[in-house]
Amino acid sequence: MPHRLGIDTGGTCTDAVIIDAGNRVIAKRKSLTTAYDLTIGIGNALSGLPRELLESVSLVSLSTTLSTNSVVEGRGAPVSVVLPGYSEVQAEKSGLYRILEREFVTLIDGGHDAVGAELAPLDTERAAERISAHKERVSAFAISALFATRNPAHECVLRRMVGDLSGRPVACGHELATALGAPQRALTAALNARMIPYIQALIAAVETILRQRRIGAPLMIVKGDGSLVNAQTALRQPLATVLSGPAASVTGACALSGRGDAIVVDMGGTTTDIAVVTGGRPELCANGARIGDWQPMIEAIRVFSIGLGGDSEVSFKGQLVLSQRRVVPVSLLAHQFPEVLPKLERQLCASPSPRHNRFALRLQKNEVLLRQLSAAQRDAWEALEDGPVELESLIDTDRIRLRALAALERMGLVIYSGFTPSDATHVLGMSAHWDAPAAHLGAKIWARQMRHLYGCGDWPAGDAVAPCRQVFDLVAREISGKLIEAGLHQHGKLPDSRARNLTGLLSDMVLGGGRSLFRIEFAGGYPLVAVGGPAPHYFPAVAEALGMELHLPPHAEIANAVGAALGAVVQTARVTVIQPEFGVFYLFHNRQPMTFEQLEPALRKAAELAAREAADLAAAAGAADIETRIERDGSPIKHDIDGELFVSATVTAVATGRPAA
């Protein structure tokens, strides 16, 4: 009987599971993710599975939270963005300058108008100059032309130029989003380009491991909507995988729990992902899912992804807070590198320092960035070859290296260690998979930092348990508040600022305790289905605080990998028809709009084109036995004299098929 292999690569752990024809888990394995060389962690996970079962695998499905984590943490490969037809105001509004230096955002003449007519000739001379200037300094390019969804001709020209002049991969806005909204589409293209090296490295690592083990089954990747595409399609549009891990966890949680209506929460090392499931299906968000502080234009499950996980650093910013950026827990650091234990013991005996608990380790290897390092940064990078470097040891002996390591950390090449909720659960006896003595040392060091450097905390001197209990309570309350905020975001009706204000008010009323004139019920009829490694630790307290039924399904710690193995191929194509003036209908598909004198012929042509494109995409993505359905969403207006007038319609074709063996 053929089996399916599901693999999930997260920021902390890599999971592998084998599913039989009855969708039952028959083997599973969890190992540490090795971001610097992903093949090690993936290989370790597969090595723990029975060889005879691996030999019978007919399909390999991969999900990952690496893309989600990098967006939430503000990390990504260096990219250059070219924007034909954009104004400076639109570039500012996009948010590009929050993730890129201005010199890597190039505005040039070009672009089209709302009916696909050229606004200005494309400035290919300026584009060639900027492409040539940036090609050795970036890993990829992003291109987004004004109204490219109506006419992508300028994006296609620039894509060829990038290929000819640099050989770098390219992300084009019109291939990623069909909706209007130039600033958001520009950001989507940039984020997609930043993900390309991550997905390339991950897919290459998995393919290497499969070849080594002579597993010839096709490799599929989970998209943000929970469906599958083959590796070639994922490499062209890596941003489609940005919510791969959360989508797989929702699919896995529903399958493992058997619950059709639920709030699914997946807590990992870097993020906590929340989704509402009704009737066994999560709602899709066509206009862009919320990922940390960003909302790129990708169709994905409506998930609320926040930078809060077991490996979030606990720090002080006027009060105790949980950082969005992942650090290596002290307990994990000592588990991997036992030689740090004596150094932690010395730190505990020394005067408190903000650099205590802080060691630097290699995180990833990006050749483009490494070629741009200064001599000091190169020296610091090479010093990490032998293992973690203690920052406190450099303060009096080598401040140049200390500054160089800080620069490498900002680039995303290096990661720091720190005190985290994962350490707290080790101290409290809830976890035991890493180094518990190191967790106690880290907790005591951290408590002394909080008391003596920031005046925070009144725990007994030398006590590790009391501060860890406070950290545990902080995490549980943060998750409870985020569940309430996710509920407010469920239908996308509230702006961010208002949702945050209401969250604070409702959290105080629901979680504050004491007598109140109000009785508020949260998520009536929806149990809390919690998955992920830390789920058994935190969610009993969360469910109790919110008055919810809690369900911790079997195999909850590998729900992502289970969900990856259960997916199907789904591809969508959209064609838009508008009536810009009475009696003239424009159909937009590929490079040139078509015009019609009557609406129904335009809609029939739109359905024909969308169905053909969706089926072609599904076949290219690795589907067999393809079935296609057509949906239509119109935007009429009411007129006092003429009655209902047609303004626009989007014809959507959804092609579905099983992964081809």
C-alpha cells in the first residue's frame, strides 16, 4: 500500500510523518531545524522513520514556516525593486522603505492606465542602469508596474532584461496578484523576491535528501491556501508558500481532531497562528492575509499570524514584553553546545550585564550578503565556524568584533541566544527535551538583569521558578488577547488601530476577573483546537481564562506535517470585465484587453479563458484528474433612472486535482 510522506520545516524543529491510505499516522519523527544547512535537520527527521515505509512512499509533501517567520521578523534576502509608472507617494505608501534602503527602490517612466493603455514609454535605459548597478548586491529583483494587472507588457520586458543582464530570479506583481492596488502589489512583489532564496534552499535540501535515500516520489509544496503545487511552481512564486506552515497546521488540526467548527491555534517557536474553521473549512482571504505587521496580496487562509512563540525573547521595554524576533533559547544553546554551561555559571556570579545570556551563532549562509562583508565582519563570521561566541567576553577585549557581530545579526546572517518561554517551561518542569540546568541558569541570570538593570520584578534572589511563572502567565495572557484580536479581525471590518483598542478593552473585561456588569462569551460553540510543540503547556490556561472547551488532538506536535501530507492541488485563474463607459465592455487577460459591445459574450469569453488558464496551471502544478468550477462576482450599482448598471465582474475558475504520482 503506497504511503504519503509529510515534512514540515519550522524555525526550531523539522517534523516528518508517514500517512497511510486511511489518513492514519503510522510513523513520525521530530528533529531540530539546522537553518545553516537544512539538509542536516531534514535528514535527521527522515532517519528516524522506518526504511521500509520510506521505500513505499508515493508522494512527498512539504510545508514550512520559514517564510512566515522571515516576514514576521522582518528578515529576507537583499532585493532590488523596479516600479514603472509609480509615484513617490505610491512608493511611500507601499511600505517598501520600511524593509529596503531607498537606493534599492527605482521609480522609472512607464506603466499603463486602468484600461490597459500605455501611460508612458518604458524607460529601459534607466532600468538597465539600475539592474546592472544592483545585480551583484541583491539575490533577486521585484518588478511592479502601474496597472500591470490590466496590461503586464512592461513587467514582461523588465523580466527579460533582468534575466539577460543579471541572471537573478524575478518576482512580477501581475503574476502574484490580480486585484488593483498598486502600493500593496509592489510590497507583495518585494516580499516574494525576498523569499526566493529561502524556498530555493529548502527545496534543494529536500530534493538532495530524497535522492540520497532513493525516494523517487514527486515533491509537492503546501501553499498558503492549504493546496499543493509542485516544486517548480513554488520556486516561481515562493510568496504563495508564506503561510504554508499555518495552512498545513489548520488542515492537520482538523483531520486529527475531527472538529468541523473550531478555532485552531498553532504555537511554534517563532509564531502563533490563529484561524477560524467553520464546516471543516477555513475561510480564505483573497485580499491578503495578515502576517505580523504586513498584509501582502496573496490568497491564503484567513489566518492571524503573530510573532509570539516558544523562542520569543522575554525583554523589558517599560514592562516585560515578548519580542517578535526569535532567539535561540538558553536551554537549546546548551543542549547543542554544552561548552557554554561554564560561561553561564560565570555570568551568574558576575555583575549583571545586558549581554548576559547572549551568544552569537550562524543562522544562514547568503552568498550575496557574504560577498559584501567588511574585513571585520568577515573575521567575525569566520570566528563562528567553531561554535557560538559569548558577547560579554568581547566587551573589554574586542569591541570591533562585537560591533561586527551586531551588524551580522541585523543582516540576518547571525542569530543571538536569549531567555525565552521555552526556557521557562523547562524550569517549571513542563518540558524536558533540552538542557534544564541551563534553563535554570538562564532564568536566574535574566531575573538579575531585570531587577538590577531595569528595576523590574520582586522575585527572591536566586529563585528561578517565580520569574518563570510570571513569564508563563505573560505568554498565556498574550495568547488570550491575540485570540480576542483575531476574532475582531475575522471579517476584516475593523482597521488595525480600532481592533487593538477594542482588544485591550475586551481583554480586561474577559480576563480581568472580579465583578462586572457585563457578561461576555468568547467563541460560543467553537472549541479551541491547539497544536504545536508548546500547546500542552500554555493552552489549558488559555482555554480556562477564556471559558473555552480545549481539544489537544493526538499527534498535535506534528500537525503541520500531517496537514502537508493530506493536501490536494488547487489552482485559480481570474479574468476581469469592466464597463468604463456605457455600452463598452473591456475584458482583461494577459497583455491586451479585449473589447465587446455586449456583456454576455464578454462574460462567456472570460469564463472560457479563466477555465483554460486554471486547468493549465493545475496541470503545470502537478495535478491529475482535474475538475474545474466557475464562479462570478459582480459589482453593479443602483441608478434611479436606469436601474441596475453593470460596473465590473470577476470571473474565477478553480481547478482541482489530486497530486499526480
